[in-house]
Amino acid sequence: MKVIAAMSGGVDSAVAAARAVEAGHEVIGVHLALSSNPQKYRSGARGCCTIEDSHDARRAADVIGIPFYIWDMAEEFHEGVVENFLSEYAAGRTPNPCLRCNEKIKFAAVLDRARALGFDAVVTGHYAQMRETDLGRTMHRAEDPLKDQSYVLAVLNKTQLDGAIFPLGDTHKEEVRKEAKRRGLYVANKPDSHDICFVPSGNNASWLHDRLGTETGPIVDEDGTKLGEHQGAYTYTIGQRRGLNLTVPAEGGVPRYVLKIEPVTNTVVVGVKESLAVTGIVGEKAIWCGPAPESATQYRGFSQVRAHGSPLACTYSTDGESITVALDEPLFGLATGQGLVIYDGDRVVGSATISATL
Amino acid sequence: MSSYFDHAATTPMSKAAIDALNNQISQLGNASSLHTQGRSVRKAVEEARESIARIAGASPSEIVFTGSGTEANNLAIKGFYWKRLGEDSARNVIVISAFEHHAILDPVEWLEEHEGAHVIQVPVTRDGIVDLEALKDIVDHNRAKIAVIAIMHSNNEIGTIQPIKEVVEIAGDIPVHTDAVQSFGKVDFNFDQLSATSATLSAHKVGGPLGVAALILRRGIDVTPILHGGGQERDIRSGTLNAPAIVSFAAAAEDADLHRIQRYSELRAMRRYLIDSIRAVLPDIWVNGDVEPSLPGIANITFPGTESDGLLLLLDAEGIASSTGSACSAGVPRPSHVLLAMGLSERDARSSLRFSLGASNTRSEIDHVASVIESVVDRARAALARQ
């Protein structure tokens, strides 16, 4: 096949590209420029938006022996990921920008462009496995449970996944680093990127403050009694315990958690842990990574609500548009806006954006 | 089949230049040393200087060797600015054309940000010629405040040759610098006849080696140096002379000069053949800056409805090397500031590709381009339409 290897400048995408070459594909390396001003979103060499990273990607392509180009996706990234991140926070939800980036950039804008230019697929260094099963080509968790990225890929529909190749899904990260070294890729020991690539120093709250402004509002308990003040409701997340700075002490010293964020009134509601308990989840904009489940049928499976969260045993059903989940055990603290991903064993069934918790 | 159409970026070294480089690189000696070996290397450098001066219509003492064209342009721009501002603190205006190379634009921008310069850009016409009426207006209104005027001799992206003689007449006693990197050895370029104050030449654009260039600086005129040290090159550019590269530069210049008129007509005909061959399959293309006089081998073509980086990728995969204009430091393609200055829309500027031909190109290479260009453009159009 003729494929585009998306190369971030990190070790994973470099090894993925090298493996794609070995698998016999005709590979062209592409680095995505996600900011029109490379230093705009972040400085230092940790993220995916720096001059150093594009040089690292170029050098890796040289070593592997493939052509290399830079594609300007700054506009798409800003509109599809950064603005979405801001508007979701402003609306009191907690978005996951990596999900949006996979959905709107890597496997939409890039894959579309690649297909139009005559390529068949996009290769990335994500840790997930595509397998041929009785259900067709389906996506499964990676071999390395610590690196498994099937959660952030669950926003891809069947058509997108048909154009996706993940050569690292069957390998542990430490093996990938060894392999990079063996292949002479000097990014072999480059640290993993963490945090959100466009937020400098990983400090979400101050980044949001700079962009959404500071607006003092009340922190109240479940009865509406004011317990303190905050500088912007959007910097809180459901289930948060630290950094509340409450002026009224809790009765009996019982810890208090963020229960609710009300963007319209700029109010943060706090309360005891029990009030955070969630047993039901509703997600909208369902996406199926393989065959769609039948409507109005109850299925047993697992829900995952965070990138590195545990799978939670559940019963789920769908009407085609939304997914409704009943958890076996309550979950404490769940923000709307996050991704709900449904698994059948290690197979990814699909995903939805959490719109309500029960 | 591999076809190189990016000779304006760099062009193969001529055999004469390779031989000269190989010969000189084994010679021991620092051209500044006083002993026999030093004098021997100095002799080779001075002969090279005389040769380049003769071809460029300058006198040998006017040639200041530098490490790159960018360095020569920086030396002229910053050197004139600091020198003339030092003489008269009101002289902080720099006048440049709107489509100068980044080796002029960026030092000028830097002086504006850090050294209090005020920059005035002279507009260019849709055909890619600097607007002399506008220049005259600017000079008339700012004469006493202008430190330096810089207008390129020929544009590197579209090839049009600029009326430098007329610019010098308008400038009067204001120094005029001209970046002649693309012109030297390819079209008639005579420093003395132009009466410019300084000009930049570069070896690797005429079949010489990388890493050597020259600033021609009129006799009796000084600029503030950027590099201080051993006092080489009239105390204007310190640094041990790169004798092998300088000797090779001269050999390349001699070779280019010897064949210049013949190559000009060959390349001009080859360029026309390329344009006609592409137009035969894609009638809606147009050529930017398609006027006389121009550099012989540059064809800047707009392929409406495409993204030029998609075109470049697909042509590269067919073994055809072309260019999209400039990229930022991280390598992100930018719409050409040259084409924007000429009045093209950002969309059309992003759909344009430069083919620059050199002596090595053949008609069969152009036939190869013509045979694949339609399918390449179709795919590039589909890619843009999907966005």
C-alpha cells in the first residue's frame, strides 16, 4: 500500500514508520505543523509543536530512508481542537483534546488529504491493535496495558479505521525504545510527551485563565450556602478535591469535592464524596469502531471514561445516536464532556461524548 | 527518471569548479601569512578575486569575500544602516522592494525590531517589476532620512530583472544595494554600469561550491563590519579566507561567463518548451512574471485549485524536483510573499510552483513532466477540494 506515516518527532511514530517500510508499504513521512507559529502553543522540546520536534521527525525519516514533508494543519487544529477545548471548558465540561485531534486532524484532515493524493492509509505510533475477526476488521487494546491508547482512538468510525495502521499495538513500549536504538534512531530515549501539547508547562488552569478571563464566582454546598470564591468555574473539574480554598470549614472535617459546575451562574457546587456517586451514564454522538450494536438491546461490556481509567463492568444499550450505560458498581466523580468508550473484552465497540450522569 | 528543476536553489558544480577546488584544497597555507606558503595561497585568492571582479564589472579591491549570500546581504544592510545612522542620527529609514529575498527582508525586519529602523517597502507591479514611480515618491519625501535602498537585481522566485540603473538615478547619493545572486553569470550584470553602491554574488548559484559568496562594495565606501577579528577583506569582513572555495568560485564564474550567451538562449527556449508542454495538457495554468528581461530558466506557474505542497510531494514521487517558495523555520510551507506582493490572492499564491532550469536539463525531462502533470494536478485538486 501507499501510506502516509504521521511523524511527531517522537520515538513511537518513528518506529511505526520504520515498521511500515519493513511491512512492504511505500511510506512517506509527514510531520503535522499544528501551530502557524511553532512557539505559540508551547516552548521547550516536550510537546508536538516545536521546531525541535519537526527536526527530530525529519532526522528519523532520513534514517529510515523515506521522503519527508511538513503539512500545515494549524488552522484545522486551532478550529477543531483548541477552540473546542476552550468552548467545552467555558460550558462547564471537561474535554479530552487528544480524542478531538485523532477524530478531526489525524484521521480526518490528514487521512482525507492522503486519500485524495492517492494514498491508502495513515500510519501512526498509537498503541492499539487492528485485527481481522468474525466481525470484520476490529480495534483492540494494545499488548502493553500501560501504553494502551485504544481509548483515544475510539472516536474513529469504521471508514476512518479502515485507513489506519497501528504497527506498535503488539509491542511493549520498552521494546519499542530498544528497537529505535537498534535502528539508529536517536529519538530512542526521547521522553514521552504528557499533558496537553498546546498548553505550556501543563498548567491548564492558568492557560484557561489567560484565554477565558478571570471572573469571580461563588463556591456553594448542595443547599446553596456559600463556602468560598473561585476565579473562574471552568478551571474546576468534577471530583476535584484539592485547591478549593474554602473559607468555611467542613463539618467533622469530611473532605469536600466538586460536584457540579454551572457555567451560566459561574457557580461551583461542592459536597461529600457520596454525592459524586454515578451509576448511570448517557453519551451522545455515538461512533462505532466496528459493527454497530442493535438498537434497544441490552449488552454486557465495560465502560471506560478516562484515557488511563479502569474498565468498569456495565450493561449498555443504544438507540443508534446515544449510548446509555448502567454501571455494576458506582463511580465517584465523572465530568460531562469526557469520552465514554465501550469495550467488549479487549475489543473497542464504540464511543460517545458524556452528556449526563445519573 | 530523476529530473532536477530547482537550479535556483542550487545548481551542480561545473567540472572546472570541482577541479579547481580539488587542486587548491591540498595546498597548505593561510592567505594572511607572510611566508612562502601564505603568499602562494594569497596569490591564488587574488587571481580569483581579479577574475570575479572582471566578470562582474568591478575592480578587484571592490570584492569582499563572505561565507554566504545571506552574510553578504546582512553586511550590506546592517553595515550601511549603522554606518549612515552613526553619521546622521536622522537616517533611520531603509527602503526595500516588497519582494526581496528573506536574506534582505529578515535583517531589515530585525533592524526594525531591535535597532530603531523604519522600513518602507516599494510596491511591485503585477508583472513583478519594482514600481519606480512609487520609489521616486518615497525617496522625494524621505531623502534626508534614508540610510540605504535595497532592490534585488533579479527576483529568485519569478525571475524578473529589476531596473537597477533607474533606481540608482532616483537614489542620487543614497547607497543602493542590489542582491544579484540569481543574475551573476546568467544574465548581463555589470556593477560599474549599474552604478550601484554594493551587490551580492554567490558561488553555488553559478556552479561553484557552497559556503562562499561576495559583497561587491564600491571603492572608498565603508560599512560597519559585523565580524571583527583578523582584519581580512579591507577590515570589513574578518575571518581566514576560504581559499579553495574562492578559487573554485572564480573557476565557476569563468565557466558561466564563457557560456553565458549561449546558455541563456538555450535555457530560455527550454523554459518556453516547459510552459507550452504543461499548458497543452492544463490550459488554465498561468505564468507569473512572464516578461522580458528575465532570468532564462525560471518558470513560476500557478495551478489553480491546488496546494503547491501537494503538487511538490507528488512530483517528487515521480522523480521531479521543484520548489514552493519559502518555508518558515519549522518547515511549514507559506504562501510566497513575492506572489502576494505582485497582487496574487493567498489562494493563488498557495497554488504556485517554481521550476528553475539549468544546463543539465533536457527536453526528455520536460516531456516526463508533461506526461505526469495532469494526474498530479488532478490529485492535488482533489486534496484541496476535500478540505
